Amino acid sequence: MSTRTVFGACPHDCPDTCALQVTVENEKVIKVQGRTEHPSTHGALCTKVSRYPERTYHAERLLHPLKRVSRKTEPPVFVRVSWAEALADIAARLKAIAARDPQRIQPYSYAGTMGLIQGEAMAGRLWNALGAARLDRTICASAGVAALNATYGQRLGMHTRHFAGAKLIIIWGSNSIASNLHFWTYANQAKRDGAKLICIDPRKTETADKCHQHIAVLPGTDGALALGLMHELIAHGWLDQDYIDRHVDGWAELRAKALAWPPERVAEVCGISADEVRGLARDYGTTSPAAIRMNYGLQRVRGGGNAVRLVALLPCLTGAWRHASGGVLLSSSGWFAPFKNPALERPDLLAGRTPRMVNMSTIGDALLKAEPPIEALVVYNSNPVAVAPESPKVVKGFQREDLFTVVLEHFMTDTADLADYVLPATTQLEHLDVHTSYGHTDVLFNHPAIAPLGEAKPNTQIFRELAAAMGLTDPAFHDSDEQLAAQAFTADIDLGLLRTQGWQSLPIPEAPFADGGFHTPNGRAQAAGADYLPNYESAASAPELAARYPLAMISPPARNFLNSSFVNVKSLRDIEGEPVIEMHADDAAARGLLDGARVAAFNDRGRYVATLKVSPRARPGVVNGLGVWWRKLGAAGTNVNEVTHQRLTDMGNAPAFYDCLVQVELA
């Protein structure tokens, strides 16, 4: 019996980016654990990733290229083909389109892997060489990214580990126990040491259960609450005026806006009490060090970017940045910018061309309306038919018989079901990669633990072979994964250390903004322009719509899935149960709906059928459609994105998933 241990990194869209220890026995992975030596991972993994062998060896794993032989409006029928046949046909089709107009070729990818190599390194080279359309990758975080860039000049924040030393932690728009487990470890340590934990979230999450206080704001009103806190900080003199004077631009404008938001006005807009506003402001203004952990929930509404800006400015007003355990964290990804090689995807291959940009969040409209039309779509590291908003349009677009679609995948997802070709890709256990993080400041290395199963190939190899089949001869397409890893970072990252230890920490000050020094042109935080914006769909902004569809719907992630990944892992799906819509007892009673009933949430865009769960996790006036289930595993072949819309946020052109009005009735 041969047993060995391989070091790796979790590839999934999670701020924790865990260091993995993979046990291989007789060339089969038998266990995936978190590495105890890695400071952030400290030996713990979430339930999802700890079951990675089940996902890799899944009975439905794609192991051979498949070609569609049915119409796209019919149940999918595929036949197995060779790699040579698939690549030759795909190359011929793409070459013919590129000869007419390469911008009619549309890549579509996101965070199915967060790795720099299997993500965009070789794929980006191909699209640049062809002059294919660009993809505006907005679907998760771009509103918050734009907000932090506008406020602090980069996506920067405090160290996660320093939350352990805070005396007050506000967890804002994050179900950390489910989606940021290792942050929760530090928050829990602070709680044991006497810190107060407050959760701000429309839903009473598992995290809210463990906090001292839960403030259940209405979706999209976080910016109003932030202005209300500022009002109270000003009114009671809970300000660090020296920090403001030296390190903040636009304070006079922001101060005037905040003074227009007394607690009573905030309470009316947010659906909470004025005392909750006052109490939260008192806690924040009089407790030091105070830390805020934002997540991306609060930016998935029309005014999401402005909301992030306003919350991010709070530690400037109190001087919380002076302390290592004070400040705010939404994303740490900006810390990696000076270390990443901007030429990894070889933008020089564009040769001066400027192809059109298509927003991934409006792919439904783009597939149906773009001029010139999208003729070919290549999808990898994503499942847009399940995850993109307003899915009736997305499905209709993918069903176009004149659209040539290629999907790189591990499983037959909703998107793969509508492809012309499905190409089997490797999982993280079968390929090499390097990773940054958006929750800590370590670079990680992933060694392949086993050889690719079946005929699966790494994304990089698929794009290399496709480039060769298309007759592209630039040396950029001959770089191996090892060479790509060596090119991914500047000389400040020690690749030898990465290989042997598995990670390298970036050299970042413990309290990075104790004396200002933000990454803006003048080093000062920028407060001008930040303001509250109501939702597109709310009683305040659209009263006629709200009269027909009076319930706000949010679609936070189900605890045992990660976006649409892991939905087909049976042990995890068994834990999750079935698609549910959570509703407060008062709202259910008003509609004569009973717990366990089959109900439909609907609006002018579509109808989503699920099982009703009458639950205190839902606040009055809000229903929670936990996602993101694969459509074909849903009750009626749909998921919650049947009712979401494609309108974009105020900043960053991001989707407003949680800005959605519905009515609910018996199905």
C-alpha cells in the first residue's frame, strides 16, 4: 500500500482560501483536510470542501468529450466523441466566426476556480489573440470593489486575525458561519474574551443566532442605516476629529448628508426601531477597538456600491483604523495587486484592438439582443443558466439553435445541458494552480494530487490544444502550467517557498491605516459623493409594483452549497433537503399558507416553485429563497433566479439580486 500527502489550496469562491492537506492512497484521494500549520486555515475545513473526494469521484463526473445530437429545446441528448474530433470541429467553427468578426465569440467564466492558472492564464491568451469579446466579470463583487476603489483607492482592509482582539464586531451582510468560517473562529474568540457581536442582515442567519444582537434591516437599506449611525456619532461627539481632518476628504459634504438622517427617519426606511439605531451608534461610537466585517450581501441591490462606501467610511469617523483590531474588511484582494503579474494573460496579443465588452450579469439580454449577435459562447468555471439573473431570458438565449456553445465542466449542469460540446475538465485535485485570497493575505500553491480521471484535462491544456487546432503558433501557447505559475507573480513572491511550504504571507503592516496612507492619489479616504439610494423595487421607489408584489425577496446562499457548486453532491444535498422559501408567520397567515406547502414566488418576470418554510429566519415583509439550486433539481425546473432582474447596481455594473419584489401563493 502506497500512501502520500500532497499540499493544495481550496479553489472555490470563498474568502478563506484554505490550505489543504490531501491524503492519497494507492493513487486515490481518500481524505482532504485543512492544514493545521496554515495560520488562517488552522486545520479546519467547511463541510463542503471536506467532502471533495466525493465530488471528484462522483458517479456522474464528466470524463469524456460529448457532442449534442438533440435540439436545444428538447431534452438533452449527447454522444461521446474523441478529443481530436471535438477540438477540430470547435476550432473550425470558431475560426469561421473569427474571420467575420471575432467579437461575436463570447467567453463566459467566473469563480468556479479562483486559481490564476486554471482561471484565465491560458484562456485569456486565446481570447486576446483572437480579439474575442471581453467579459465584464460583475456577478459577485464588482459593486463593492468599485466602492472600495472609490473610497480607499483599492480593495483593502484589516487583517482577519485581528478581529480576535476587537471589543465590538459588527457583521454586516454576512452569514459568516456558512460563508466565512475562519473569520468566525476569530470573532468567536473575541466573543469569549468579552467582545460584543452584532449581526446586521435581513435574514436571521445561523450567524445572527450566535451574536448578541441581530438587526433585521429591510433589503437595500444598509446605506440609510450607515448615515443614521453617522448622525448619532456627530450628535454625541463620538468622532475622532483629528483623524477626519488629517485623513478624510469630503467630510463637510458627508456630514451634511448624515445630519439629514435622524434615527426616526432611519427606522422608517430600514424597518427597525429608532432605539436600535441609537443603540448601535452608541456601541460603535464608544467601544474601542471596533471592527466591521462586511460581505457581499449588502451590495446586491441598486444602491449597493454607495452602501459599501458609507459603511467603509465609519472607521474613519471614529478613528478605528488607529488600532490593528479596528477598521473594516470587505475584501483583502487589493493587497495582492502589486505582486500579481498584469501580463500573465498576455494583453499584448490584442495588438491594439479594443473588443466590445459584455456584462456577464446581463448575459440574458446580450444573447437575445446584442448587435452584432453573439454567435459562439465558451463557458468555463461558471454555470450561467443557474446563476445569472432573470434566468427565463438566459435559458431562451442559450436555446438559440444558431448559437454555438462550448462548456468546460465537471458535471452536466444546467448550462452544460444546453451546450453543443461539453469538454471534461479536471478538478483541483488533478491540476496545478496558484491562488490569492480576498479574505486573508497569503499566496497559496496547489500541487496536483492525482492524475486526471478519464479523459479530463486542465483548462490550460484544453485552451492550448484549441489554440493549436486553430493554427495559433505564438510561443505564449506553449507555456506549461509550471511556467505559468512562475510568471504569475513578481519577484517578491518566492515560488520555491510556495512549492515547499504551500503559502507565503504578504508583508503588510499590522494596522495598515493607523496614520492614513490610503491608496488614493493623495493618501486620504474619499467621502464625497456617497449617499443612500433606495431599491429599484420597493414601496418607496415603485409603489404600484409593490402593491402587486408586496414582498421583498432575497436569495442568500444555502449553507451546504457554494454558488451552484456542490448542489449535485448527494450527501450535501441530503443535508440541505429541498429548495425552500422562508416566510415569516405573519406573512404566511395573511395568505393562508401553511408550513410545508408547495408555493410559488412570482412577479412579471417568472414563477419560482419551492416548499414553504414558515420560519423566524424571515422578517415580516421579506421572503428568503435560498440558492443557488440547479434548475433541473428544483421543484418545477426553475430556481430563484426565475424572478430576479438584470438591472445593475449604482457602481460596478453588478447585478441587484436582492432588489426583487414578489408575491407568494399556493403553487
